[in-house]
Amino acid sequence: VTPEQEQRLKWERELEERNRFQTDEEIEEIFKLVPGFKVLEPPTNYQPD
Amino acid sequence: MADAANFRLRNRLSPDVTRVLYVRNLPFKLSSEELYDIFGKYGPIRQIRVGAANENRGKAFVIYEDIYDAKDALEHLNGFNVCGRYLVVLYFH
């Protein structure tokens, strides 16, 4: 494995970690630090593309 | 899909980029449709939280599913004019 490939794998792993799916609990955790914000109900017809 | 992966690896993300955007200076009367419309343009939204108490009004957190969408949204929306108010958009850590 060339150093360049190794670097790429490292970035790939890092990106996967930063971009992995966030569970609801993890999100709740974030908002423990920031009280006073409530979840906004998405519009009924909202479907992410 | 491969080129998207290459793009992502070539443009490595700085550590301060996160999926959670903190937004200030929002008009108070924006509806859910309007908020999802403004922020949803840049990618699927995982969740939006809005300030409940009076000192948090006009403030919100927008969580994207994908970190590149969040970066895209911030770059387009920071300083964006909504009903005469200029949005302040920051990464939340």
C-alpha cells in the first residue's frame, strides 16, 4: 500500500465516522447542552430527495 | 457515484465543518414549510430545532444527513436575506 493510498484510506475512514448516521439519542445528547430549543415538525409533504 | 466519492476525498473537510448548523437572525414568523424550503434545498434534513423561549426566538439548529450538504448550505445561506433580515449561519460543535 503506497503512502498515498494509506492517506486516502485514513481520510475515507475519517469521513465515514463524521458522516455516519446519527441516532435520535445522539441528537438528544447534543441538545442537552442547549436547552430551550424544540423539534420543529417537518411539513407533511416533506420528503428528502 | 464514484466521482462524488473522489470529489469528497480530494476536497478533504476541515475539522470545523459539522452537520449541525446554528442559525441566528431568522424572522420570527417563518413556518415549518418555509424553513424546510430554505434549508432543504441543499440536501435532506435530519432535524430542525427552533428556539422556544423569547431569547432563543429567531434562532434555530438545522441538522443535515450529509456533512457536505451542511457545508453547501452554510456557504450559500450565511448572510442570505430572508424578509429583510440577514441570516447568520455557523457550524455548531
